[in-house]
Amino acid sequence: MPILTIVYVSSVLIAFLSSLKSFRLDFPVHLKLFSCLLGLTAAVELLSALLVYVLHKPNSWLYNFFTLVEFWVYGYYYLQLVRVQALRRILQIFLIIFPIFWVVTVFFIFGFNTWNSYVVIFGSFFSVLFAVMYYHQLIIAREIQSLRRLPEFWIATGMLIFYLGALPYFGMLNFLIKYNMDVARSLLKVLKVLDTLMYLLFSYGFLCRIIITKKSLSS
């Protein structure tokens, strides 16, 4: 297994283990939901590594299933955060439209065993939009919050960093695979680094309250 893959999978596991604090410390429900998603992500990545590097089997069907859950949970997570009514309508429409879009593209265009670029591009675009929505809410809020100890801010930042890179990559991936496979592989390594950074920011998001509280008590 490549070193970069080991580091990436390890970052997912670290994020999940860090997020378990949300249950012990009674964090809000949306953070507990995000923790459950991280647990599922860790299981999917471990199974994917097993399929590819041990059993030498394709894993497209696994990711096709997972993208349905992952992006839908993102939408529901942000629905719990965003209070601006116009933005909430966008989130509600997404939660209805996305499963339909997934079914159409998976079963009638690509097939369940073929990697579905449409869903990933669609989901990546809305993931960026959701993070921007949350930033907008922070900016217009009357009460200034300490970003250092705000888990939702670090989660949104991680998602923004990764999906801003994922969106153009997956948008041109089919072209790169056809005309320049070496560039596609090189950019995939960059994307893995961004993905790892995202999960490390998730980890910090779940731990930041604990870290800052301990510093405050010791000072």
C-alpha cells in the first residue's frame, strides 16, 4: 500500500477517534451525526484498501454507495447550522434532489460498478456552497464567536479546502485519463494531501474545545 494512502487512511481514523469526544462531552446532535459519518468513512476507506491492495478487486461500487450517504449527510448537517431562510431552502431542495440525481446517474448512466463522476462533481460543488453558506452566517452574526474553539468552523474550513481542489480535478478527470494519465496520477496525489488535511482539520475541530479549555484551566 502506498505511503500516501496509509497516511490518508490514518488521518480518517484519527478524525473518527477524535470525534468520539462529541458523545462523551455531550456535543450538539449535528456534531454527533458528523462523528457517525466519520466512522462510516473510516470503515469504507479500510474496506476499499482491502479490496484494492489485498483482494485486488474493484472498489467503484463501494464509493458509489458511499457518495449517496456522504453528500446527503453533509446537506443535513448544514441544515442544522444554517439559519438564513433562503439558504435553508437551498439545503432542503438539495436533500430532495440529490438522491434522485444519484439514482438516475448510477442506474441509468454509469451503472453501479462504474465510478460516477457526475455525482462526485455535483456533491463537491454543493459541499463548497454549504461551507460558504456557513461562513456567510458567521459574518452576518450579531454575536462574535471565537473561531479557535468552534468545531463547525474547522469542519467547514476542511471541506472548503478539499472540495475546492476536488471540483476541478474530478471535472477534468475523464479528459486527463484519456489524454494524459501521468498528470491524472500526479494530481491525485495532491488531492490525497488535501483530503488528509481536511480530516486533520476535522480532528482539530472536535478537539479544539478540549484543548482550549485545558489551557484556560492551567493558566
